[in-house]
Amino acid sequence: MIHIYTTPSCSSCRKAKKWFEEHHIEYKEKNIFNIQLSREDILMMLKNTENGFEDIISTRSKIFQDMDLDIEDMSMNDLVEFIIENPSVLRRPIIIENNKMQVGYNEDEIRTFIPKRLREIIMYTNTQEGEEGDYHRALEQYFEEQSTSKNSSH
């Protein structure tokens, strides 16, 4: 399951959710202001980063500036607790599925969350019709398969 960590005022979060909805991809939204982030949430984020806390924390956030913090001077436990107490320091959205993670919204990178079957259809379409295969036709075929399988399971 895809988890998207969001806030209501975040335009990039809205773009990401809209993209998933347009592609009929299920996700679980976690509004970081409405839920209490857990240690496990933060550790799952860190597990998928290349540069640790630097990838998920916005050091330009007001709270970081006001408190004059340096993440280099903080222990891992201190940073995790700081994020739990101050979730607004997280960059948004943070999108995670298993070992895939994206921070922020990037239209090209978000395609890594396309389901395997849709990727297969896209590849087949590109192979059949040359490099410029019709992405929208592949989406239509995928959505048709999804609705057929849902109808047959009811």
C-alpha cells in the first residue's frame, strides 16, 4: 500500500493525490497535522532515504530557524522525537511504498508508483507502436481491465 504524508495547505500534496486518483492507484493518506507520527513512520522514511534526515527535513522551516538547530548536532533519537513533536519540519508530500520513496511532487518520478500491470501495458504499447506509444491508450486498457476484474469479483 502506498502511504502519502501530507498537509491540507500543500499544493504538491494535492497534485500527488490527484495523480494517484487519475491513475486509479489506491493510497492511504496520512495528514501529519491530524495524526501523531510514530517512530515507525519516521524510521520507514529514513530507511528509504539516500542522505538520511537531510532528505526529509526542511531546515528552512520556521521552527528550525527560530530554534537555531543544526541536524548535525542532534542524535538520531533527538531528531526522531523532534519530528514527532514538530511534524511541520517534514518536506511534503512524502510518498512511500515498500522500498520506493519520493519526497515532493515530481511528475516523472511519481511514475515509479505505477502498478506493474500498467507498466507492462505501456511497454507493450511502446513496442507495438514505436517509441512514441500511446500512454493514454495504455491507461484506458489498464482501467478497463481493472473495472472488469472488480465487476467479476462482485
